[in-house]
Amino acid sequence: MTKEYLEIEVVVSEEIAEQTSNFLIELGSAGVWTKPKGDSLAVIGYLPDKSKSNIIRNSITRYLDDLRKLGLDVGEGKVSLRKIQDKDWNEEWKKNFVPIFVTNDIVVIPDWEKTPFPGKIVIRIKPGMAFGTGIHPTTQLCMRALGKYLKSNDRVLDVGSGSGILGILSVKLGASFVLGLDIDQDAIENAAENLKLNSVENSVEIRQGTVSAGLSDKPFDLAVANLNSREIFESFDLIQMAVKNKGTLIFSGIPQEEENEVKKFLENKYIEIVEISRQEEWIGIVGKKQ
């Protein structure tokens, strides 16, 4: 049976296009892109069809109203919703998903891209409703941190693995084993496809479940968790239990305005803050377990 999705289009000024993109992702859109529409920009995202369109529309409208109250130029502010078939959604990805250079050495490409990238770490992704195509800043913050802190033969725990992109990168950077955890069945299925596309299926295991499903007798050298702040607070004790002493912890999914709260939380848990990085409205935190 063909799946259906809810396509969201919000026509706004260029001034708030980035904020609007981030808001759609916070609502659950796997990825977002923009395209010109007259003198404005159309910000487009996708949600599973089970999403309630009236609630989504009202949430976006309230968000735009809040931006107006802050004195920002919202522009037209028109919100359009329509149901589309899975095949149509994938065609839209093909029109808009282009190679993404996360660093000078790491590039994310869609599965149909034929251009060679010699000398680069190439990650091939089949776009799906699972979060983590490499587009969102929080995914890129995690990827850069992995490139900097992952060591050869590390065992890696990926919490909220989504499309599997962080696990794939970990293996390409030299990890000996990656365990990815996600509660969403669509994400599990999408990740399995992506592992095969990148020939890392023998080094990455994806399980459906929460952090407790990742606890084992053999600790991990590094854990990466692209979660929101509340999820980090709720799952932290289990995550740090799964990581060896002096192991590395990478967190993203944190809005900049929550930086001090999350930093204080980690320090109270005796985590040494090694680095805080920023991209757009988001931060990534790298810490060491004491």
C-alpha cells in the first residue's frame, strides 16, 4: 500500500525563511527546502499523513504571528497543506536534494547521484521520512564532531539514529562497530537501506528501542545523540552508563537559547565540556565522561 504524506508550504519573506525551516523540522519534517515564489520564498516540508492538518496549520499560524509581534517581516505568511503519495514525495526530493559538503572531506549525496567525489568520504543516502539526511544543522554538527573526535576501532552508540547517517559516517571514519537505536519503524527501514547503499551493514546494527536496548557488558568508546534537550535530560543516565570512563559524548539537537541549561546539566553530571560548536540556531556539545 502506497504511503501518503502531508506536504506543507509556507510562503514567507527571505528574512524569516531560515526560522520557518527550523520550525517545520521541529514539527517533525524530515527535511526542508525553499524555492522562490514571486517576491517571497516558499518553505516546504513533509510530515506523515497521520499528522493532523488543522493542528499543524494552527501551530504554524501562531508561530508566524509570534514573529510579527517581535517586529519581523513575515511577508505573505500563507500556509498550504496537501496530501501526496510517497512516490510524489520522493520525486520532490530528487528535484531538490543536491550534494552537501558537511566538511571539506565529508560529502552527503542522494542515492541517484552519479558524480564521483575522489578523495572524499562519501555518504550515499536514500531520502525518506526518517530524520537525518545531512541537511539539518544538528546532523551536521554531530558529523563534524565525529570527524574530530572518533578514533580508529571505536565502538559507537548512536541514539536516535534516524536515517543511519551518523553510524555510516562512524564506520567510514574507522569505527569497528556501531549500534544505532531508534523508536520509529520507518526510520529503522530507511536506515537498513542506507547501510546497504554504503556497504556498512556488517558493521552497523540498528535496533528499534530506547537507550536501555543498547546497554551491554562491553561499553562504548563514544556515544552520539541528536536529540532535543528534554530527551537528553531523560536519557542521559542510561547513555553515560553505556559509555566507558573517559569516553566521548556528543550531543546536538539543542537550541542556542538552551545552551546554558544543558551545559549546567552535564557539568552537574561530572561531564567535562570539551567543545561547544554552533550552526545557525543550534549547538553541539562534546564532553568527556569522568
